[in-house]
Amino acid sequence: METQRKDSKGANLPEMEGFLVKKGAVVKSWKKRWCILRDNALAYYTKKGGELKGIIPMGSAGGVQQLTANDTKKKNNKKKHCFTLETPHRNWHFVAESEELMALTRCRDAAKASPIATAQVLPVILLDSNQLKVNDFEPMAVIGRGNFGKVLQVRLKSTGKIYAMKVLHKTSMLEGKGLAHTMAEKAIMIRLSSPFIVKLHFTFQSSDKVYFVMDYVNGGEVFYLLQRDKTFSEERACFYAAEILLSLEYLHQEGVIYRDLKPENVLISGEGHVRLTDFGISKEGFVSKNDRTNTLCGTPDYLAPEMLARLSYGVEVDWWSFGILIHEMLTGFVMCERIVQEAYQPNPKLSENANDLIGRLLQRDPTVRLCDPALLKAHPFFASIDWAKLADLAVTPPYIPPVKDEASVEMIDPLFTTEAAAANTPTGLSKSLHSQAHIQDFTYISTPAIISQSTTDQ
């Protein structure tokens, strides 16, 4: 291995990269992995520049122990330098050259000598994406349902952390464009990072299903909250609209058209903030204002006129849906279908600013529709919003959901939570279809592949 002694600031640190042979935790086979020691963690990859398979926290390493020949496969018995790296949750077995072994030991000692107090270091669990399976999660409740499957609240058994797990049946998904949409959703969610968008943590598959494991958001859907409350005050609707505006602005900056903005896909966190979810029909690759697509998809009540007319369209369709949603939050009703043919008529029950904003968003001609985030932020409807503070989640929401803890389901629609929760119900697929249905390049684990476990989870 090549020793490197500088970090990003030029400070001297024990840092290495090169090949080690690692023993698997489940199959017990030995595989050559490209390893990089950096920032007190040993990351290992399929090859140099390849897929990240896992990260071992060196700060939690308890020691390096020599392995005996009986601990290795025959092809490695001639290797003199087989060793175990001990961590609280697993022992990691490697084969290396003598100099590399000694260097790794010194790096582990340097990590242990870090000034961070032991009590401040959270225990960690490493999840290898090849090992992640549905039985690693405990299903707790059904929290949603879609075209291809359902969404569960689950607990990761190794850490106790709560997630939302979207379960999709391959039999349904492999029909039509289901597979393409699923792979696109994964590709989009992997690269999104916004406080107003649900984060994807893992994807994996079984013989008959695929699984998306994401943030669990416990404050309820705007759809359910509107059913309960009938309408939102202008202050509350303005707050939600402002955070949705920031999320759409971010998506468009990332070249993504959402195409599915509706109350069911706007979640409210336990702290009262917006989190967009469900990117199954989103589309990426929109790097300029002139980029267009022409696929008809989405929920009819929220589709822009140009989509319904089968014309080519761009990000402007999201701002039409935005206008429909604002109107629905303020009135409790979806716009009638003639809005795609007739001009918006101001609602006498709404403020002048609200009517003006909705009217500008619901322009049937996308070239005159208000679609510039800067102009939207400057609209009088949002006069009370401090956009810098809002982006930092520093604005107190006007409504805080009454949730007890992160696992709370009180704000989830009982229509879902009264269902039996199960993530691996058999579907009757034949073995031949099982093998045919394997989806290449679907498995994903977020980087870094370390799940922190707080003291409250112990």
C-alpha cells in the first residue's frame, strides 16, 4: 500500500490506499478490495475507482490481532500477514503484506489517540449493501400505498433506527415503464440532498420485490391534514408553499422535473417542516431552460395544460401544480377541470395576494406563467418569509404536529396504519422468473455506509 501523509489542509496524517483481501461476513469467501484509509475510517471498494462496499470506523477499532492459518482459505495460507481488525460490532479479517499491516496498526493507534472523548464517539454499525436484506428490518406499520406496492414504517434491527420502506412488487413493476421509473427514481434520489426532500438511505431487492429505505417522516401528509382540518390558514399555507418553493427550486437546479406535486407527496416532519417524497415519475437531465420532454404522467387534477395537450414541456409544469396545491391548501378543494381551458377567477374568500399568486401560476401559456423562483420569492404573498432563515430551518413552523417520538404514527392516515405490516409476503413467483427478475445495479447504500446509533437507541 502507498502511504500518504497529508490531509486536505496539508497536515501530516497516517493515510494509505491499496489492495487488501477481505473475508466476507456471511459467505466467508475472500475477496480482493481496494481500501482507502482516510479521516479515521477504512473504506473498501470493489476495485480502484469502483463501487463503495463499506466503511470501517477506525476510531472504534479495539485492536489488530494476527490470524492463524486455520482462519484463512487455502489459497491464502501462504500469506504470512493475515489479521483481524476488531470493532464493537464485528471482527474484520484481512490479508496484507507485513509493512502494510504495521502501517495499519499505527493508523489505528493514531485514531485511538484522537482528542475526541470516548463518551462522545457514537457506536456504529457497518452495513454491506450485498448483505442487506428485508429480514434486517422489523416491519412496524403500513404508512402508505402506491401503484406497485406499499410503504412501511420499519426499524433497522441492528441500530433501532426508524425508516420508511417502500416495497415494490417486481411482477407489477416489470410491466410497461415500471422498471425504468424505478431505476430513474433511485438515480435521482441518490444525488438529492435537501432538508425539504426525503433522503434515500438504501435500496436492495429480493427474488420478487425491490425495496427503497428512506427517512421516516412522522408528521403526516398534507393530504391527510387537509382532510382533517378542511383548510389551512393563509399563514400556514404560505409557510408550506415557501418550503415547497425552495424544494422545487433545488430540484430544477439539479436538472430534475418533479411531475408529481400533490398533497399526498408533501409530508410534514415532526418539527413541522415540509419533506417532498415519491420521485417515481420524476425526470432528470434538464440542464437548460430549453430542455423538453413529452411524456404524459402524473395525477390528472395537477397536470398542466401543455401536458394534457400532449405538447412538449419543461419545468414549468411543476409551477402549475404548485398553483393548484396552494389553492387547495387555502380552500380545501382541488381546482375544477375547466381551469385548463379558462382563466383563473379570483376566489372572494382568499386575499388579494393569494389570488394574484395563484392566477400567475395558473397561466395556461407556460411562457407567461410565473416560474422564476426569484420572482416568486418577491411576490407579496411571501412578504412575511425570511428566505435565508427558512432555508436553514430557522423559522418556527406555524403548526407543530402532536407526535410523541420518532416512531409515532398518530399523524399517519388510519386507512393505512390499520393494515397488517409485512415486508416479505410471498407472491408466488416461480424460480425461473425469480432469476429472470434480478435487477442489475439496483443495490445502493448511502455514503458513508455507517449508521450512527445514539444513546437513546441503546
